[in-house]
Amino acid sequence: MFGKLCKLEMRYVMRNFLPIWGVVLVLAALNGVAFSLDLDGNTAFGLLLTALVGVLIAMAVLCLVLVVQRFYEGLLKNEGYLMFTLPVKTGSLILSKGLAALVVMVVSGIVGVLAFALVAGRVLDWSVLSESVTYLFQESGATAGNLTLITLATVLLALMVVAFHIQMIYLAQAIGHMASSHRVGMSVLAYLAISVVLSTMGNLLSNVVSVLSEDYLLDLMEGYETLAECIPTIAGAELVNAALYLAGTVLFFFLTRYILDTRLNLE
């Protein structure tokens, strides 16, 4: 049943996002051609560039709307009457929507990078850029293993950050929906309150860590002779951060599930 839920969610989001992804890539390709033809002072080029920027902004906004709307409409409004009668646990309902939102955000990010590459590919001299990057890596002493490690750690951290914020939005909506009125406004206030608490905790933790480890970090950094020697430490720090974001995501997930199981009010 969980697989069917994920399939339905993905079908919905793909139906809405495939067109905008296609438009972004087409506009990026057209802008790249315009750059290669030196049309940067042309009115048509200005319109193409403006359209590309506008569509990219729209794509980002739609990603946020998707996260909010699919959870709110699907579980907290009238559609919730149907969803909660299905023979599936509440956690599966939350998880299916979260996974679909995560996929859309990741793919949208990839589309954004591809759009940049299509435009920049007509402007940048990739051979020179490739030679410069290769030279820097050789000078730093970085190996393929080091580069793989830092890349995987960075990607994992990025995924955990996105998943964390998706679940944070879900929790805020669940908290706001416990109010008898003005539930949307209460959801916004709940999100702001969670953000303030997390920011305060993060600042306190950062201050404590900096005081306790300042001398250690300075000694550690002075011991590095090349950039390559720093990569395992940087990757390790990213993995620790990813683990913290994962823990927060799991905590928010269980809090959201608890609220929907015990305090849900669809009236």
C-alpha cells in the first residue's frame, strides 16, 4: 500500500512539474544560443533571459507550494477524511508525501544546474576551465578517493537539509491545525517558533563547541600541509551535520505522526 501511495504522489507532482522543467531547459538552451551569437544587447535576448529567470523563480516557489499544499490538502483538509480511512498507517501517509516532495526538490535543483550549464556552456571555455580545475587538484594533492568522499558527504548533507525542512513544515502545519480557528496563521507562527528555537539552540551549541575546541581546531589546521589532508576532516564534519539533520528529521516525523494520530481535527 505504501508503494501505491508513493506512486500516486509522484504521478501528481510529475504531472505538474514536468512541463515547467521542460520550459526551464528549453529557455536555457535558447539563452545559450543567444549568448553564442553575441545577441546579449538584443531586445529578444533580454526577453529570453527575463523569461528564464522568471521561470526559475516560479519553479522554486512551486516547490515550496507543493510541500505545503500536498500535506495540508491531503491530510488536514477534506481529502484527509478519505486518506485516513485507507488501510495504511499515518506514518506511511506522511512519508509518501515527504519522499515525493524530496524527489521534486532534488530534480528541480538538478534542472537548475543543467540550465546554468546550458547557458554557461556557450560562454565559458570549458577546456580552459577543465585544465584549471585539474591543475588545482594536482597542486592540492587530492586523490580520486578524496574527491569521491567529499562529494558523497556534500550530497548526503544537502539531502538531509532538504528532508529536515520538509518535515519541519509538516510539523508546523500539524501544530497549527490543532487550533480551533486561524489554522493557517497558527501554522506560520508554529514554523517561526520552531525556527527561533532551532536558531537559539544552534547558536548556543556553536558557542560551546567553539570555546571547547578552538585551540584543538587551530592545532589541527596548522598540522595540514596540503588541501587534500583537510578533505577527510571536512567530509567528517559534513557527515556529522548530516546525522544531526537526520535526527531532527526523524524527531519531527514522529512528532507529526503523534499529533495526527491523537490530536487530528478535520472539522
